Amino acid sequence: MSEVNEVPVKNQDTSRRFERFSHRARGNLWRQFFELSPLARPAGQMTRLAKALKADALELTRSEHGEVHARAVASMVVTSDAYRVLLLQRLREAARGLRIPLSNHALRVAQTALLGVEIGKNVRLGRGVYFVHSLGTVIGGDAQVGQRVRFYGNNTVGTAKDNGYPIIEDDVWVGAGARILGPITVGARSRIGANAVVLQNVPPDSVAVGIPARIIPRRDAANSEPIESLRPSVADVVNLGM
């Protein structure tokens, strides 16, 4: 009698296992279908675009005003050329992700014509990069620029001998007219002096001044407050020009 009862129990276990397997298989099938769907890529790109633009607006507002509130953010979004540079850059990134033919190039031309900044098609800009004065700034090749980096105008980030492009880490300030050239790394929180020509690695928390640039430690680095809350003072501007 017990042997007769064992068969239905085994059948029930097998049936439950099959149902669980079928449920997982259907879930995987729908997931694969969505990932391959023509609607999946645009939805993902638009979500990333919205998040990037929001983050840029908040970071630029904090850099400009020292604090974030609705009125300051609205003013930044509506009136700031620095935000427009990033707006067009994020649109370029989204267009590249969507593989829309010629869109990246067309937006790059518009970015240069309207705002005077030239940014290469493979450049990566971090959150809240602040073009204090965008006119005359060129960032080429596949250069990488970290978060909250400031460009004070007429800057070049490019290659010296076609041997690679710079990496600029977070919270770096690049003084007016400065050039950063070659496969080098500019460390976080460093300051590049006005008209400096940087051809070598810059350690974090350093100052680079001169042609070619020489490296000196930042005297205020040890006890400085977080860089995103700082605004340039007269002393900063004088030191950048030394």
C-alpha cells in the first residue's frame, strides 16, 4: 500500500520542480526579449540622460553659489553657458548610445558654434564639470575629465606627440590659458596655474605652474574643506598666475 502511495508524491514533486523551472524560464525569456527590444535602448538612455542632467545642475549650482536651492538651480539651468555645455554633451552621449547616425557630430558642431568649446567625440566628462569661461577650450581625443573639474577658459587638453591623452581627476582647477598635454594624469584637487604647460604627471593636492610646469605641493591641502564647497578667492587667482 505504501508503494502505491509513493508514486503520486514523486509525481507531485516533479510537477512542482517543472513549474518552478518553467516560471524561471519564462522570466528569463521576457527579460531577454525586453533587452533585445528596440524600446529598451531608448528607455535606458533617456533615464541616464535625465539623471546626468539633474546631477550636473546640482553640482554646478553648488560650485557657483555654495549651496543648492530651487531658485539657484533654476537660474543655473536657464541662464548658464556652463550648463548648456554639459546639456549638449549629455545629449551627445545619449545619441552615441542610441547609435543615431551623424547626431554626435552635428551636436558637436552646434556646441562649438554656440559656446566656443570643442570637445572630442570620445571625451568623457564627469558630473558637474564647470566651464567658468568656455570660449577657446579644446578637449580632444579620448581624454577623461573627472567630477567638478573647473576650466577657467582658453584651455587645451590634448596630445603632445599623438601618444595619448590626459586623465584629469576630480576637483582639479585649470587656470586660464593652461595646456595639459600627453598621456599624463593630473591628480585630484590639484591646481594648474594660468598659462602653464603641463607635460608630466601631477600628484594629488599639488600646484603646477610655469612652462614647462613645475610641481609644488598645495600648502592648504592638508586642512582644506571639501573642494565642492570652495569658491576661488583673489589669492587663488594670484597664485594661479604665478
